[in-house]
Amino acid sequence: MNRGISLYGTSVGKKVVMGLSGLLLFGFTVGHMLGNLKAFQGRPWDGVSPHALDLYGEALRNFGYPFLPHYGLLWIARIGLLLAVGVHIVAAFQLWRQSRRARPVAYRKNDSLVFSYASRTMRWGGVIILAFIVFHLLHMTTGQAHPEFEYGAVYRNLVIGFQSPLVAGFYLVAVGALCLHLYHGLWSVIGTLGIENPRIERVRRPVAGALSIGLFIGYAVVPIAVLTNFLTLP
Amino acid sequence: MKLKLHVWRQAGPSTRGGFETHEVVDVSPDMSFLDMLDLVNERITVNGGEPIAFEHDCREGICGSCGMMVNGIPHGPDRLITACQLHMRSFSDGDELWVEPWRAAAFPVMKDLVVDRSSLDRIIEAGGYISVRTGSAPDANALLIPKPEADRAFDAAACIGCGACVAACPNASAMLFTAAKAAHLSYLPQGQPERLQRAVDMVALHDEEGFGNCTNHGACQVACPKGISVEYIARLNRDLVRGVLTGVGME
Amino acid sequence: MELDAKIPSGELERKWTNHQFEMKLVNPANKRKYRVIVVGTGLAGGAAAATMGELGYDVHCFTFHDSPRRAHSIAAQGGINAAKNYQGDGDSIHRLFYDTVKGGDFRSREANVYRLAELSVNIIDQAVAQGVPLAREYGGLLANRSFGGAQVSRTFYARGQTGQQLLLGCYQALERQIAAGTVKMYNRHEMLDVIIVDGRARGIVTRHLVSGKIESHMADAVVLGTGGYSNAFFLSTNAKGCNVTAAWRAHRRGAGFANPCFTQIHPTCIPQSGEYQSKLTLMSESLRNDGRIWVPKLAGDNRPPAQIPDSERDYYLERLYPSFGNLSPRDIASRRAKEMVDLGHGVGPLRNGVYLDFRDAIARLGKDGVSERYGNLFQMYAKITGEDPYSTPMRIYPAPHYTMGGLWVDYDLMTTVPGLFAIGEVNFSDHGANRLGASALMQGLADGYFIIPKTIGSYLASAPRAVSSAAEAAATDTVRHVEAYQKRLLEVRGSRSVDSFHIELGRLLWNHCGMARNEAGLKEALRKIPELRDEFWNNVRVPGSGADLNQSLEKAGRVADFLEFAETMCWDALTRDESCGAHYREEHTTEEGEAKRDDENFAHGAVWEFRGVGETPVRHVEPLEFENISLSQRSYK
Ligand SMILES: Cc1cc2nc3c(=O)[nH]c(=O)nc-3n(C[C@H](O)[C@H](O)[C@H](O)COP(=O)(O)OP(=O)(O)OC[C@H]3O[C@@H](n4cnc5c(N)ncnc54)[C@H](O)[C@@H]3O)c2cc1C
Ligand code: HEM
Ligand code: HEM
Ligand code: SF4
Ligand code: F3S
Ligand code: FES
């Protein structure tokens, strides 16, 4: 424990914590994306309620029952995610402060030499993602930000939610920001965790690119399908 | 050639600075960038002004003294060179150049383009060495070092301590410098006994000196006149984590 | 001035060992009570400070650089010699000793050189243990190469950055002692005077280059490792900051200056490209292993090199020295190049170079083979000149590079001022009239790691401690003197920049006391230098004040010293009425045009005593005896 704290005390330690929490969050986003794709199952919707997506949501809520209570896994996951987002943000903030202090006077003229533009978007990209998550929870999970939220009707909430081009647009931007974040993050995390392997080194960049683009597509198809009336209500 | 030069002028560590503009005529493309500054200084001096202070010594890219931002790029637009190796043929007639000092809290400006980089010395002081007594060394060939390892160590050892990595880094981090020094020693058998302790101590001092953290931007590698690779940073990260988690350097 | 070299008696091979045994020692518990000042953090000073700190002395170390790692030693490229005989090609301590004495044209002290050869072996061990990444073979053993003027492979190297890697090893050792608190480091402090108390060196006066503060620092002994004075010529391969100030100010306080006219000109540098140029760049001598040197036979030939057929090229080194060819020693290669240029065969836009051609090497080894060996040098050349040496021959020309002359020291490396020591390039000790390639690094490190830490103990153990009241008075006096001198510089307020004087002095020295010297030229220089000095003191413009970072002021002090020193250098060249090594008097040549020594009259070191600015200095001599090597005419035919 003490050692963990001293590790966190260094800039590298904070980065390691970000990397690990980021990886966890990445794992969630992949799973969530795959879950979202269930929206396409059984299309066109035969009107039989509940939709596959609803059942999937239901299943998640009841996973492990009766060994776990209803919502058991969900809450475990939620707490895990919350913690991950929490430390990820706190560490990001602390590191941001450290580097801001490290350069109190900016250059008059600055030509960025970074490997990829994505690395420069991590911080404000993160803020967009955070704002999105808050909105998204109010939108799809608790419903306050949803025009016609109906508890448990996941598919219906989703289609109605994305019928507003503005909302769908925001989702697309946010998912774009997330994937840019991951494009740098997945590449970067290898270095942060000190993985030194020439074979990984060679595929590091393309794999980060493929994963983040794949993720973007996987997410983006859902709002796009609604906007283009591919996914509809009965 | 004719140039428009905007140079940062600052009288001392605690005074405010600003840009001063010079129209420089009769610049030869064969001049080095520092020859050009000499020329400007000669003219300033003869006209009764105070010449621009800038650091330099070897003028051949090895001592690491020179260093300035030229149009927002450490050591100027060409790759793998220092400012003293930059030649005016890299610019065109009529160009406008902005010349600024390295900017980092850990590199306070002393005057004009001169900054204080002693923070880098202190990082070495924290552990960037092998503890060996003079005169107690075994025969040099008693230790075999495979060429690939020796080469890796060498690539890291090529660092000249110029600080361009810090200047280029959006976070003003000195991790490339720190990692290069640590890697130089950690690739060698002689460097093993103190390896983890070294990583822990050097990183701790790096942070203490007020450098930023590394978020793997990679700008340092691009700016580094010796082409030091950011892969060394990964190596240092690992040594640091291992060092802290195994309890080395906790006392 | 008394010149007692204090060479230990006994057989050559036993001298150093015996001497170490006979020296007085300082009790380990007392070492901390002795303060030693080291000025300079090059290989010599850095090694000395680190080692003495480790031994327990209270070391205070000074450099005008912003970091110890920037000392000029960092720039050495080629390598460092050591008689390890790892290649089994017949090398030995004795052979290195012999080569060095012969290479120095018999103007060095046998005992010192032998000790150097002996210690060379330990240097490599020390460096490797510190983590210096010297070149390796695939089997993991250390690699060697042969270097100008040697017929065995004894040069250790670290790509083209031998000096940097060795200095970093030394700097790291120094930083380790700084961390341990045994060495206190003073960066950006320029030493401007030595404090003498009752005839002994007891401290120095420094100026802090950022705050401008002038202050005294007291100690029990002072060690100078302040490097060479090639920058007297303005254009040289040395770093811009190299200067004679520390040595000269010590000289003014009574330290004899030996053989100032022994200055080495390096044959392979990039020729000057214009008036504005501030610095000449050395191209490693190793290039001469595969490059062929030539000029067009026809003076003033304007054709591009590729259009000049072989029959119209003069490969003059191969022609004149069939057995050594392009690898002849530095002084010879340099002189022949100058001769060719003087005769109008020079090449390049300013006709100030000769070709170093890799056409045949590329044909033999392929472009890749050549790039494997010299890639980084070719790149460096291309960056500076904008020309591609793979397709057009390099242009090279000699340039001032190293100074064998320096403060006179005895076997213990002490100058004529008790308590004042000189190590590394700043002393005159080991290279005679000409230094062999890869031997300066060796000397600096031998002095710093292995010699001074021992000999200083012997001095400290026997010297009386300074009386504090006398010391205080001397310190105040010396500080005042330095302040007044600085004030004078600032108050001239003339119209010419410091650099313009330096450039003029450099040209004068290069023309009259450069690669070839003659009586008339030297006399002219001796007439012109005082004139230039007067003009300097009447018309120099040093902008700004002494109270902050003022690079013009720093330069002004150094140029003022060069202007005094240059005169002594010319006196030395004039009075050494022979040719030897790098000192080439046109009046004394063999029939083949080589340097002709006069052993009967000049087998000695000439040591100058300061008598005042503008006063003729006094010449003393230290006779040299050769008991182990017989004097012979150098021949590289
Ligand atoms: C381009 C080049 C290449 C070379 N290549 C080789 C080679 O391959 N092999 C070889 O053996 N030799 C080589 N040499 C020669 C060799 O590098 C030097 O002779 C040697 O490094 C000198 O070391 P040093 O410690 O005596 O002095 P330096 O390294 O010159 O150090 C002088 C130190 O003194 C300090 N100093 C000076 N004056 C003052 C003052 N007034 N106050 C405070 N501090 C002061 C400086 O700051 C510096 O720290 C080369 C030289 C040059 C120029
Ligand atoms: C909640 C808002 C978020 C903020 C403010 C944020 C911020 C940051 C910041 C500043 C970095 C540092 C950049 C770097 O070190 O290279 C980072 C790295 C990273 N982030 Fe995020 N992030 C957020 C959300 C996410 C999410 C949701 C994921 C995953 C789906 C994620 C995955 C990562 C990864 C993998 C890294 C790389 C860590 C490393 O280089 O070691 N982040 N994040
Ligand atoms: C277009 C893309 C997205 C769609 C269509 C979508 C859809 C949904 C839906 C329908 C729910 C509610 C599930 C339920 O209540 O059973 C949900 C929950 C959630 N989504 Fe998304 N989502 C998208 C993108 C994202 C992204 C990019 C993130 C994170 C970075 C994210 C994080 C979450 C979280 C944390 C929950 C709450 C899970 C819970 O605790 O119940 N979503 N999403
Ligand atoms: S790592 Fe590169 S940029 Fe940084 S100090 Fe070393 S040489 Fe300069
Ligand atoms: S640019 Fe900066 S963020 Fe790291 S990779 Fe280089 S130190
Ligand atoms: S002056 Fe030495 S690196 Fe530029």
C-alpha cells in the first residue's frame, strides 16, 4: 500500500494509474459497443416486445441472480467504472497542473513536433468525454435528459433519443473524441507501462489505430442508423 | 540574404523581456546560424548597443551549450542538428525568424537567450552514475559486453544535455534526457546493481525540479539533435515501477 | 626562477612506483581539513576533482561553463591511446613511451612520458568500470583502431565521440562526489587570478558570470586544469570559450610558461568559407585511413574535381612519403598542405584547401562500406559545406588544434609557484614539440585520475598552513586588483568590438607564428602585437556593465590576455632557433624540407618568466636528458 502511494507520488506512477484505469475503461467501451450492436438484432423490429437490446439490458441487471442480487454485477461494474473514471480524472488533473507549472511562459511561436496530433487533444478531449458521459447517463440511463424515457425499454429510448439530429450529432462528436483519445492512449499506454518489446513496438501504432477506428465505427453506426431510418420504431 | 529577426531580449532573471526586431542584411547562406548572430552582435556593438546574449561553445554540435527556439522549433527547422550546426542556407531571402529561449520553469532565463540548465546536472547528481572508486577497476576486457547491448547503451549515451527535449515537450518534461542517461547505464552490466535505485532517484528529482510529466507526445525525440528515442522512456518507466514496488529506494 | 623537475632517481620503469612509495601521505582523518581548489572540469580537472573528493579532500571545483559536462574535452572525436596490447600486435608500455617521445620530436621529459604510458592502461579500466561505452567487437571485447603516426592498433574509441563519452564518465564521477558532499561545484565562475600568500598559491579570485560578483576563495592548494590556448589564433578547432586566461594570470603571478610556441596544427579541418566565420571544424583524422589527398598539378586549375584526370592530379603525400603516404604525421601533412595552397594549387571557392578524395575507397568498399566507416563524418561535412562528399571530394585544410606548450610543471605536476598545480592541456608536460593523435585524452586523464591525487598529498603533508591574517590581506588585494582591471576594460568605451581585435590578432599570429615561422616574420609580429594591444586598450568597446551576465566583458578579458600572451609565444618561436615537431622554422630544414632539430643547442624546454606587460620576458631552460631513447632524426619516408 505504502509502495503504491509512493509510486503514485511520482509523475510516472500517476501515468501508470491513468494507463491502467484507461485500459479498464477501454475494456468497458469495447463491451458496451458490442452490446449496443444488439440494436441491429431482429431488424426490422417485429414489434414483439421486448427487443433483443432490452433483454440484454435485463440480463445484465440480473446477471448472477440468485447468487448476486438484482443489479449485483451492474453495481460492481458501475463502482469499478466510477472508480476508474475518478482516478483517471484526478490523475489527469494533477498531471495537467504539473505540466502547466512546468511551462509558465508560453512560446510566442510554436511549431508542434509531436508524433501525432491526437496526443495534444488528450486533455480537452477528456473533458468532452466527461461531459458526454454525464449527459449520456441522464439521457439513456436515468432519463432526465430524454424526451420520452421509459424504464427498461432500452431500444425504444435509444431510437427516440437519436431522432434528434442535434443529440445524435453530439454523440458522434463525443465518440470521435473518445476514439482520438484512445488512438493516442492505446499507443501511449504501452510506453507508460514500460513494455519494451520490439515486436510490440512495430505494431503499436497500427493496432492503436485499428482499435480506435473500429470502436468509432461500432459506436457511430447506431445513431447513424437511426438518423437514416434504418433503425425505427414499429 | 536579408532577414527579419525577432529576438527575445531580457535583461536578467527577474526582469520582463520582450521581442526586439532586427533587419539583417548581407547574410551569407554559408554562415552558420550562430555566425549570423555574431554578425548581428558585431553591428549592435559598433552601434553602441548591447549584444544578444546566447550560449555556445564548441560550435560543432557536441557540447550542448547552444540552444534556442528558431521559429518555434528547438535548434531550428532542420532535423538532428544543434543550433550551431544550422546553416543559413536552410532559410530563404526575406524570411522572418522568431528566436526565443528554451521555456520551462526548470530552465529560468538568465539573460536574452541564455537559460539555466543546472537542473539537468542535478538529475545526474541524483543517481546518473556508477559508483566506482578511482583505481579499483578490474581489467577492461574482463567484462564482455555484446555489441548490440553496447550499441543500445551508446545510442542513449549520445545525449549532449542541450535541453531541446524539454523545450519541445508540450509538458516541458525532461523525461527524454533522464531516460537517456538511465538507459545508457541500464544497458551495461556495470550499471545493473544500482539500476532500480537510479531510476527511482532520478525520476524523483526530475519531478522535484519542476519539469512536467511525460504523456508520450514524442516531440522530444523529433527535436533531439542526437535522435534519442522515446523507447528509453518506457524503459525508465518500467525500472521506476519495479524499483518502487519492490521497495528499492523507499528508505 | 628555479627549475627543478624533481625527477625521481632509479630506473625509468621503477621511478613512479618508487616515488609513490617515498611520497609523504596525508592521514585519512586529516584529509577533510585540506581544501583543494580545482579549476576546470575537463578530463583533467573533472577527474582530479572527483578523485580527490573521493579520497576525502575538501574539494572546491570551478568552471566558467554552465555545467561541468561542457568542458572542451567533450569535443574530442578520434580516440584515446593505451598500451593494452589487446590486439597482440606487439604494443607495450615501452613502445607507447617511445612513440610519444619520438612523436614529440625529443622535446619532452622521458620520466613523465614513461609514467603516462604506464598509467594509460589503468585509464581504460577506469573508464569501462564507469560505464563509458567504448567500442566493442562482436565477441564483446574492446575494439581498437590505429591512429595517425602509430604502427600498432592501440586507440580505444567511442564512435566519433570519444571525448564526450570519457568526459561524461568523469562528469558522472564528479556529480557523484557532489552528491556525497565532498566536492562543492561552482559553475559559471571564471577564475581571474591566483592568490599568493608568502610565495604559495592559496586561493583564487573568481567572477560569477551571471551576477558579476567578484570574490576570493581560499584553499591549501590550487590545481589548474584549464585547457589549451589554440584560440590565440582566433580561428581554431577549439571551442569558442577556450582561452589562456587562467594560465596567463598564473604566469603573471610567477608560474613559468614553457614552450608557448609549440602549437599543433591539425591537417584535416574544413577550410574557412568566408570572413564571417567564427570557428573551424575538425574532420576526424581517421578519414585519412581511406581518403586520398591531392591537388591539381596545374596551379589555378578551375575544373571541377571530377573532370581532372588522374594524370593531372598530384597525390603529393603518397608521392613524397611512399611508406606512410596519406597517414604521415600531423605536422608533416599540415605543412605540405599549406605549401600546396601557397603555391597556388589550392582548391575550392577561396582556393584555400586540398582534396580528400574517397572515390577510390568507394570503388573498393562500395558506398555502403564507406558510409559504415565514416557516415556520420560525411553527414557532418555535408551539413557544414552543403556538398556531398560521396560525389565530390572533401576539401580540407590545416587549423590550429592543440597546444603542447603550457605552464611548466615538475614531475609532481607543480608549477614554479608552490601549491599551484597544472594538469591536462594547460601544462607542458608530455608531448614535447608535437602531440600524437589520441594522446591528449590519455594525458588529461592520467594527470587527473592517477597523478595529481597522489602528488598533491605529498605537497599538503609538507607545506605549512597559511597564516590567516596574511591570507586575508592577500585575498583582499587580489580581489581589488581584479576589480580595477575589469573597470579599466569597461571604461575604454572605444568603437571597436572585442571580436574584431581577436580576429586581427589571430590573423597576425597565423601569418607569422603559425605553421611555418621565420625570423623576419616573428620580429614583425613582435612589433605589431604591442601596437594592437595599445589600440585595444584605447579603442575597445565593451558594452554593458560588470554587474550581470556580460559576454562581451568575458571575451574582453580573455582577448586582453591573448594580446599579452601572443608576444611571449612569438619570443619563444624566435629564440628557439631550430625546427622541431610542430615548430617549423623555415631557416632550419633538412634537404627534404623536414624540420631540422638542433639537439646541441635546443634539447631543452624553454621556460618564460613574466616581467611586466610589454617587457621582454626572461627565458630559462630545463635541459632534457635522454637516457633510454637515442635521439634520432624523425623520418616518415
Ligand atoms: C576538435 C578536437 C578534437 C580532439 N580530438 C582528440 C582526440 O581524438 N584524442 C585526443 O587524445 N585528444 C583530442 N583532442 C585534444 C583534447 O580534447 C584536449 O587536449 C583535452 O580534452 C584537454 O582537456 P583538459 O581537461 O586539459 O581541458 P578542457 O577540456 O579544455 O577543460 C578546460 C576546463 O577549464 C575551465 N576553465 C578554463 N579557464 C577557466 C577559467 N579562467 N575559470 C574557470 N574555469 C576555466 C573550462 O570551463 C573547462 O571546464 C581534440 C581537441 C579538439 C579541439
Ligand atoms: C472522463 C474523462 C477522461 C479524461 C479527462 C481523460 C484524460 C486523459 C488524459 C489527460 C490522459 C493522459 C494522456 C496521456 O497520458 O497520454 C489520458 C490517457 C488515457 N486515457 Fe483518458 N480520459 C478520460 C476518459 C477516458 C476513457 C473513457 C478512456 C477509455 C475508454 C480513457 C482511456 C485512456 C487511455 C488508455 C489513456 C492512456 C494512458 C497512458 O498513456 O498510459 N480515458 N486520459
Ligand atoms: C453511440 C454510442 C452509444 C450508445 C448508442 C449508447 C447506448 C447506451 C444505452 C442505451 C445505455 C443504457 C443501457 C441500460 O440502461 O441498460 C447506455 C448506458 C451507458 N453508456 Fe452508453 N452508449 C453509447 C456510447 C457510450 C460511450 C462512448 C460511453 C463511455 C465512454 C458510454 C457509457 C455508458 C455508461 C457508463 C452507461 C451506464 C451503464 C449503467 O451503469 O447502467 N456509452 N449506453
Ligand atoms: S535527450 Fe536529446 S534533446 Fe534532450 S538533452 Fe539529450 S541531446 Fe538534448
Ligand atoms: S515530448 Fe514530452 S510528453 Fe514525453 S515523449 Fe517527449 S517528454
Ligand atoms: S555550441 Fe556546442 S552544441 Fe552548439
